[in-house]
Amino acid sequence: MECSAFLSKWFEVIADTHDREPLFPLEYRVIRWVMRVVREALLSHDDMIHLGYQITDYDLTQLSETARLLSYAVVKLDLSGKASTDTLG
């Protein structure tokens, strides 16, 4: 949960400040990497597949919207993973 909370908060900060504080090239790379991982995870969950199809801004031209969506998605995936492991044992 700590990792998803950290990522979620980081994405919220990016969404709010990227126009005033430009990101470093490495930060763009990290965002794109997380986008791919999150999108793949969402597409593997039938109940969240619609969110996966919304993650398409790999050029990061609409960074505020993409960052907010990723902020929500990382927590949603984490909670979903916890729910499935709770039911297994």
C-alpha cells in the first residue's frame, strides 16, 4: 500500500505543478514506464479494463489528465490486489 500511496501522491503533485515546474527527462521516462505497467495490469482485470483503455497518452501531451488517471489507477489496482489475496487465504 505504501508504494501505491507514494505513486498516487506523486502523480497528483505532477498534475498540479508540471506547468510551473517542468519535469526532468528521467521523470518522463518513469511516468511512461509506470503507464505501461498500470495499463497492462488494468487490462488483465475484467472489472477495470475500461480504465486501461483510457491510458493512451504516451506522448504526455495531456499530462495533468494522465497523471490524475494514474494517481487513481495505482491505488485502485493495489486495493484490488489486496481484495483478491484476502479471498485466497
